[in-house]
Amino acid sequence: MQISEAQGRATPSRPVAIPPSPRPRSTPSVPLGSRGPLDEEGKRRDLRKMKLVATGFLIGATVIFLLSHWWEVNAGPAWIGYVRAAAEAGMVGALADWFAVTALFRRPLRLPIPHTAIIPTKKDTIGDSLGDFVGQNFLAEAVVRDKLERIEVAARVGGWIAQPENADRVTAEVATAARGVVTVLRDEDVQEIIEQVLVRKLLERPIGPPLGKVLEGVLADGSHHRMVDLVCDRAYDWVTANHEMVLRVVAERAPSWTPRFVDELVADKVFLEVQNFAWAVKTDPEHPMRKAVDTFLIEFAGDLQRDPVTMERAEQVKQQLFDHPDVQRFIGQAWGTVKGMILDAAADPSSELRKRVRDGLISLGKRLDSDPELRAKIDGWLADAAGYVVRHYRAEITTLITDTVARWDAEETSRKIELQVGRDLQWIRINGTVVGALAGLAIYTVSQLLF
């Protein structure tokens, strides 16, 4: 009856890796151990249904084999042998593939057969292998650099933030983050940093040399001339408005024996001379008095940088300034003032700060969109940063996978994975039944033709 021919066929290859579960994009993934009753119940029904279908193929092949074998033994037609051989091979294929699929998740018939219940017993090994696979194939520096180069991050980001509505969205998110950070920070801690770090650093650093260097730059640019003009204007205005004071001072300083009218004449003469001098200084940019002020300021800027006496006096003035009660009060309230300004500006969509952030984002986006050199530079920075991360921290990243898998319960892991992919694996049993039947039919046909 050629039964051995069907039984001796080679067992089809079995899948070793677990195929990914097809999941609609809109369906959120359920973490292992969490409860998603609606999602899990639907998958559980589908899995039971597919198991019944695959088992139905096995039962069908068994019934056909029994009937055809009985008919063949009882002088059935010649063609019934072909049906019997196909059904017999289909049973073998169905049983073999049932064993292969079941062995992934549990021990078939609870028998301690070696190399079964692969997922529960090899869970940690699978986690390690998965971590190594991800590290070698997804977190390799060359792969990450190539991916970043192909997606052109700078160009995409630039084109996106150049749109006003996107810039508004980013600005709002930045404002929300800024409010969160400012709110979370403890006022006393920030104030202590301001007082103990910033103020102390300012007190430790000499003020003379940097102040002298700044003054030199201002004098070199001629920016101080407007200040001198303002002082000269105010001096002339003050002299003009204080004629009576000049008369009173001259009268007080004059000898007691001089007549009053003589004192008035002298006072008027002094006032006119002072007023004319103030007018000349005000209107003549090349007046010697202005030159003398320039010379004094230049020498003072040099002394602040090189003269020990002047530098020491500048330090004393700085210390006196910081010790002043009003300055100490301002320092003590500095963080509260800054915090209030940040919170108010972040909460107000029309604030100048948010407008500047928004305009800056749009400007940056347009530059990234139109400047290939800038895009290449930013893409290079991103690639270097990503390369550094995967080069130095790839093991720590993949440890997240292996440690997570190691914490899973073995039986729960097996059940969850079967729930995700078991429905698709039942097609292996169905295909094994059909392919086995076709293979048995072919082998039986060839044997009848040759023998």
C-alpha cells in the first residue's frame, strides 16, 4: 500500500524566527503585562478560530485517509490509492507542522521533548540575540550616518519651521517648556546660585582692565562724543538758568568794604565770561576743553588697565557698589524679577520675546532652505553626534532591550507573543497539510509509474 513512502517524506522546514505581527498604524501597542481587554480578546478569538481551521484540515485529512484506506483494502478502484496517499501525507504534514508551531510556545502534549517550548526556555537568549541584532544592524555607525544623510534632517526641519504656522507651534511648545522649567526650579536655589556663583565671580575678577578696554574701544569709535555734547549742553543750560546764583556767590565772596554796585558789575562780568565759555565749549567740536576731556579719558582708560593705584581704586569702588544696600536688595530680588518677566512673556502670545523667537525660527528655516552650506554643516554635526552616541553608548542602548526581555515572565511572554503572531503561524499548519498532501500524491504517482 506504499504507506512508508508517505511517512518517509522529509519534514518541511520550520520557521525559527518569529514573524512580526501585522498591526494597523492606528492600533496602539500594548506593553507586555498591561491589560488591553478589547484588543486582546479580539486577537484571542482570531487565534482560536485559526486553530480550529488548521485542526479541521488535519481532521479532514484523517477522515479522508481512513475512508480511502478502507475502500482500498476492500477492492476499491485504482484511483483510490492516490487519494489515500495524498491524505496520508497531508496528515503527516499537518502533524509535523502542528508540532513545529506548538514547540515554539510550549511542550507539545506536555512531553519533555528536547528543543521544545523555545520561547519560554530561551527567552533571555532571544532577548540577547535581539539586542545584538539591533546593535549590529540598526545602531551601527555607518548605518546611522547613511540614514541621516539620506533623510536630510536640516532640509526637512528648515522647510517645516519656515512655515509661520509651524513656527508658531514650536514657539508655543518652547514657551510651555520654559514655563515648566522656570516653575519647577526652586527660587531659593536659583537665588543662591546668583548670589554665590555669579556675584562672587564678578567680585573675584578685577574690574579695572576689562572696563579700561571697553572705554578704549568707545573712545576709538568716537561714541563718547554724544555724551560730551550732552554734558556741554546741560552745562550751558545750567549756567544760563543760574544767573542769580552767580551774583549771590560773587557778593558773598567780595570784600565787605566794596560798594554793592561794584559787586554786581563784577558778578555780571563773571557770569558773562562763564556763559561765553560754556557756549564756546558747546558749539565748537574742536574746543581745547573738549580735547582735554578726550585726553583725560584716554589716559584714564590706560590707567585702568596698567596703573596699580587706579586699578586698586576701581576695585574699592566696585566693592562699595556691591555693598550698597540698594544693590544688595536688587541682587536678592533679581531671580524673582527675571522669573516674572519670563513667565509673563511666555504666557503672552503677543509678547516681544515670543515674537522674536518666532521670527528667529522662521529666519532660521529660510536660511536652512536656501543655504546648502549651512544645511551640510548642520547635517554633519548631527551625523557626528549620532555617530558618537552609537559608538560609545550602543551597548547601553541595546541593554534596554535585553534587560526588558529579562524582566518578562517566561509563560506570560510566550502567551503574549503567541497572541500576537499565533494566528499567522496557523497558516503554516494549513500549508503543511496541503503541501504534504500534494507531495504525497506526487511521490505515490511517481512510484506507481516506475514500479
